[in-house]
Amino acid sequence: MLPLPSVLPALLFATAAVASPPPKPARLGFCAACHGENGVATAAGIPHLAAQDREYLAAALRQYRNGDRTATPMRTAAGALSDADIDALAAWYAAQPRDGAAR
């Protein structure tokens, strides 16, 4: 068993890395209009994005942007996104709690 003083710094670092949410993306308002800022949509038929897999979200946005996936509102919304925008939005929504509580 490792002594507590040698384990404590690693635990503190790991906790800090997990607890720090990503900064709000510049393009968040564009998505929040339908999906909610915290990823919980308020209208029927619009999927919740909170706590979704980051890589899935990024891939879906790229598919909408490139026309490989179709839904007119999403194609229009994603068409203006850069790769950096997509990565920031995917990280933001993936980090939101499933219940949509503000962080």
C-alpha cells in the first residue's frame, strides 16, 4: 500500500483535471437556441446534447456541415462552423450534466 503523502498529489491533480469544465464556446448561442445552453432541449423532437459522447457530437456536426447527414436546420447551422468551433461545442455539451443543471 502506498503512503498517503505520495498518492495525495496525484489524486488532487486528477480531480482538478476532471472538475474543470471547458470554456463556453463562441458559437454556443447558435446551438443553444434549439438544444439549450446546458444541452437540454425544451422543444419536442429536438435531441438533448448534455453528456453525449464528445467524439460522437463532433462527428455528427462534421457530417451535417459536409452534407453527409441531412436535417435542414442542422445543415444550415453546422455549415458555418469551423473544425475548432465543432470541437469546442462538442466538448462543451459532452461536459454538461445529463440533468441539464447549470455548471
